[in-house]
Amino acid sequence: MHPDPENLMKQIDLEFQPIGLYDAPDPAPFEPLIRPGKGNCVFEYFKNILDGQTLLLTKEQFGCPGAGNGLLGLETFPKEDLVKFLVEQEGLKASKKLMLEWVDSLTPYSPQHGNILIGSLKPDQYDHLKSVTFIVNPDQLSAVMTGAQYFTGPEGIPPVISPFGSGCSLLVRFDDLNIPQAILGSSDMAMRKHLEADQLFFTVTRPMFEQLCKLDENSFLYKQFWGGLRKSRELAVL
């Protein structure tokens, strides 16, 4: 059964519905669809997605090379050219050696089907859902970060990570999509120009999404710390 995020959204005043990333055999249930132009960033279509359209990426039409690699597992760049571009032109690592080590460490997402779809949540497509992205401001980020820790003890895999990488790759950059984990994303400078200055991404696996949707009246969402923060922002204490 598809979890219901409405209570969480109400308690933290989320303006936008969460965005799902799907790996599905049939794109028809996700219509209306949009296809990326050659070389275009996934996030050039961010406003379209918020308006209810679904971005469809395939191995034949994936937009920018980074999305082709990170979301579809394609070799879109010679490794040496990629390292040179990211270091010499963009200055993202201190040396080519460090950048090469990072590139070599990556395991791009390998699609099960031919269609990667990014758009509104579709309850009838839950079996194909890979991640859910909440669009949050810094205060809301504190809530979902706390929520990600709520069911977690001190041992084991960190419930929240923030890896280095392109904005689109961080929509699915998990070692294991079957464990509850979250990524604090949207740190990619190349994609942030398509977002508002206070918009941040909190992307979660399906198991973590299920946990966040279970937060109830016993959780911090109904307690003093969160209520005090809301009050300081002149928001109603629910």
C-alpha cells in the first residue's frame, strides 16, 4: 500500500507535493510526459514537474551526459575528458588524481526497465518507485532530518548522507535502495540556478519514505521543540 505523506506535509507546512523517481516498464500511467532536450539539465524541467508533468528519460533521450550516466548507467563521457572538465574548468576537486578516484568509485544506477520517470507520486505505480524527494526550506529540513533519525539507533548504516555528485545522480545515489536512508541533496551548483534560493532536496528510499509517513502524535512533530520553532516563525502550532 502506498504510504500517505499528507500528515507529515501538514505538520511541517510543505508547499509542494513530494517528487518520485520511478523505474517503470510503461510510461503511459505517468502522463502528461515531457522529454528533455539534448544536453538539457534535468532541473530545467523542475517547474514543469511541480506543475504535474513527468520527465521521461530513456537511453535514447536523456538530456545532459551527467543524467545519462548517473540515472541510466550510460558511458556518456570519456573518463579522461570528464576528469579534465570537472577539475580544470570547474575546480571541483583539488587534483585530477582525487577526481579520478571519485569517478572510479561510482556505481551508476542501472535501470531495471527502459524508462526513468521523475514527477508526482503515483500510488498505483508504487512497485516501481525508487526514491521520493521532499522540497524543503531549512526549518523543514530540520524536521525531516529528525524524522529520518526517529526509528534509528546508533549502530548500523547512517540514516542520512550527503555525497558529492551531480544533482540528478543524488536522486538515486544509494548503495541499497531497500534500506531506510536519506540523501541531503541539491548541493550541485550547476542545478541550483533552477531552484529558489531556500529550496533544498531531501531524497529518501522507499523504506525511509514509509517511516516518515508513520510519524504520529508521539513524535517530535507534536512536541515542544517543533512547536517552539513554528511559533518563532509566527506559524500556528498544530
